[in-house]
Amino acid sequence: MTIIFDLDDTLLDAKKFRDGIALNLGLTPQENELQIDLLFRKRALNYNPNDHIKFLKEAGRIKTATEEKRIRSNLQKFLKKIDNYLFSGVKETLAYLKERGYQLILLTKGNPTFQRAKINNSSIKKYFKKIICEPNDKSKNSFVLNLSRLNEDVLIVNDRDDEALKIQKVVGKKAKIFLINGPFLKNTGYQGKTYKSVVELKAVIK
């Protein structure tokens, strides 16, 4: 069986991680969320710290080249500690599933450069047979489209019901959903059970 994992809000505590970014940018968590919402989410753009820094420079929040250099250096150091922002039990669960022969795939949506930097600095990278950073619709990714042509069971592990359902529709009836009950559930028609964390996979998959 192939298990497709989402990253943010499924394996990684994305809110806690964003708060860490805010600290390094000299923002409060509330300021950071407001700016991300206005600059990225409402414009349907993937978050990128480089673009955020550019905005802060234009707004006069970063005043000198020295200050910008310091912020960029601190963000690089911050990324190296990304394991601190993984949800509890994630590494153990991934190791458990890999040891039992499941094919683990990481399919994350976002700015490819930033998502890749997050993954490359994390110790969970080693558990995945394939890592895909998709900037647009996951259900239209070539890997997902190819799964629809294979006779293989698929489990979609995600915190977004709308996204999981779109992938399931493409892959077909052989795809099941393991939905994390997080802040981005949209009640778009998913009728199955929801779970608190990926740790519960151990009980679902013997």
C-alpha cells in the first residue's frame, strides 16, 4: 500500500512553526498571521519568507542591509531546528510504517523552494520513498494521476478534507482517507471518521 502524507498541519505544527518565523522577522504572531493572510492567502499565493522580507523592507520594518542579513541568517538557523515543530509521535509513526513495508510518499503544497528547505532540514526526510513539492493543485500532480492507473491501495493522510477528497476522486475507489481533525476542515462532503494525529495510524494499520 502507498501512503500519501501531507506536511503542514498533518506532520508539522504549522501554526507553531509560523510563530517561530514571526519571532525571527521581528513580528508578533498576530502581525505575522495578518500579513500572511493579506499578502499570500487572499491572493492565492504560496508563502515564501523571501517575499515576506521584501514586503517588510518596502514597509520600512527592515531598515538596513545589516538587519536584513541578520534576519536571513537567523531564519536559516531556525530552519535547522524544524524537528522541534513536528507533532509528537510523527517520527516514530513514520518509522513504524516504513519498517512494515509501506511505501511512504510526502506530497506537500506550497512554494517548492521553501517546502524543500523545510523537508531537507528535517530528520523525517529519510522515511519517504518520494518527496513531491507541488505549487498548485495536488490532485493534478503527475504522481497522483499515475496512481489512478495502478492497481494499488492508497491511503491519503491529510488535514484538509477538500484536498483529500479531490485526490481520492482522481485515484479512485482504491484510495481511502485518514483525515486529521485540524483547523482547515471545510465540511465538503467527507463522511468518514477524523483523527487527532497521525499516531493513530498505528492502530488503524496493523
